[in-house]
Amino acid sequence: MSRLKDKNDRRSSVRFQLEREIRYKVGGKRGEESGVGQSINLSSSGVLFTTDRVLISGSRIELSISWPARLNDKVSLKLVARGRLVRFEAGLAAMKIEQYEFHTLAPQSGSAKVN
């Protein structure tokens, strides 16, 4: 991850470049929709990501990002963030994080255990 901070940037939080697969769920008047994309950068207060569909600013969103680090160097993690879409333009969406947590992922089936 690399830090991104432009001296002309008015954001209060430093952004970190992080390109990872994401999955999301968006709630709205039409019900819940889901999609996939890729994170571009994130901070403690927001995420910029690509999306495979048109999203509506102001919608509630839950975003899951495969995390590059592992718990105890063994267990895969994902970051689950909830918040609101603040911007959508040309396949790029930005969300404001209101709540987040890390989840552990079950080990892949078929992986051999070596003693």
C-alpha cells in the first residue's frame, strides 16, 4: 500500500492505494442489488472503487474487500464497511465509511494440512 496525499487535497484522511477485489450490496427503493469491482484507494473515512453497474449517490452500501494481510499469517481476512455512496461517475464510485469491521474467512476446502 502506498500513501496518497496531495497538498491541494482537502480530505482530512490520508488515502492509501489498495487494489483489491470487492463485492458490494446497495440498498434502495428498488430493493437490494449486488455487484463486484476493485478498490482503488481507501482511508479511514472512505473508499474509491470501480463498479460493474450504475450506482445512485446517497444510497446505503455494504462493501467487502479482500484484505492483503492475514491474521497470524494464516487466516484470510476481509474488511466489511458500511456507509453511503457520495459520488458516482464513469464506473467509479466513492463511499463514506460509517462503520467497519474485519471478518475471518474459512479455510479453502481441499487445502492439505501438513504436520
